[in-house]
Amino acid sequence: MSNRQERVAEEVKKVVSEALRTKVADPDIGMVTVTDVELTKEMEVATVYFTSLNDDREAVQAALGRAKGLIRSEVAKEIPIRKAPELEFKYDTSIEYGSKIDALLNEIKDK
């Protein structure tokens, strides 16, 4: 990613996090943490990676999909770019993957 893309992605991450905390009132979302945002080269689509304390990932993802318009409007208000990117929400499995690798390494160390 270019420097501009990285800066915009970081701003999108902040705005989405704040919108989820203060503007979205869907109980299915619960506690959601935005872990990363990736922008396409043209900055038309922002993939927002998230984790949640809620075990029902599908319900959280569906609730985020329902709130996508509100969140995108917040991004458009807060970030001075010509067109607010479309938002796609994906569950971030990297934390679980890291925990699994850590457990495997501990298991190998114990042997």
C-alpha cells in the first residue's frame, strides 16, 4: 500500500471503531474490535477486519452488514476524500491462528 492508502486506512479504522462504539445500537454486534483495514488500490473498497467477544460470528457479521450504510456515512463525514469507500466486514482469524501456533510450539517445547 502507498503512504496515502495507509493513512486513509488508519483513519477509516479510527472512524469505524468510533462509529461502532457510539452510533450503532445493534445488540447483535456487542463488543467488536476493529483490528485492521485494507484499502484497494483505487480506495474504492475498504475491507474491515474485526474480532468479537460474541461467539456467533455470523450474527455479528450480519449486524455489521445492516449497519454498513450508517458507518460509511460516518466515514464520508469524517475523512476528507472524494468518495467514501464501500465497506466489507471480515472476521479476523489471525488472533486464533496465533494462539493455535503458540499452543503447538508450547506442546513441542514440552516434549
